[in-house]
Amino acid sequence: MQPYPKRGNVRELIEYEIRLLGANGANPTKELGDGVTVTRTGEGAYRVTFAEDPFEWVGYSHGFQAATPADLAGYTVVCDTYTVHSKVLDFVVYNSSFAAADIIAAQYISLTLKFARTGL
């Protein structure tokens, strides 16, 4: 428990911090992210599976890093709707040409997935 909890306008906000290292068309290496498993489901498509139900979906934020930062110009992430019963959240990485693109070796993605323990 943090001695000084983060305060905001969403009651009982839960944030899952995930950091992935790309793997050239294979499952990424999860460097950070207790309580979740991340698998590649297709070109640029990934699935986060939660060990426990994280409650109500609020939103996400993301960031990219790379050995050659210019290689990530224009990259973005689009998350699908969280599926309660299966405890999964799918997301797709897109490059500057608006094409789905894998996270390759020497590229990282950091995701913060946000949920609320109580009703919004």
C-alpha cells in the first residue's frame, strides 16, 4: 500500500503497468506486468489476459521506446473493448502508414491499463 495514494476523479482506480520487448513476429517478452499474460495473435495484434478480473474498464495510455527512436515515428496503439467473461483485452500496434505492425527486436512498448474497482 502506498503511503500517499494517487488521487483522481475515478474512485478506486487500478492501473496495470506493462512493458513489452518486441520479438520479430513472436510473443513479446514481458518485462513488467504482474497478473497478466501477453500473447501475439497476428501481425501487430496482441492479447492481454488477466489472472483476475480487473473490474470496470476505464482506458489506457501507451509509450514506445527503441534502440533507434526514429523507427517508431508515427506508431500508435488501439485497444479493443475489454471482455469481462474471458478477462482479455486485445490491442493492435499501427505504424506511420496505418498498417498493423509487430513490435520488433530492440523496440519496447509500455502500456498503462486502467480499471475502476467500483462503478464509474
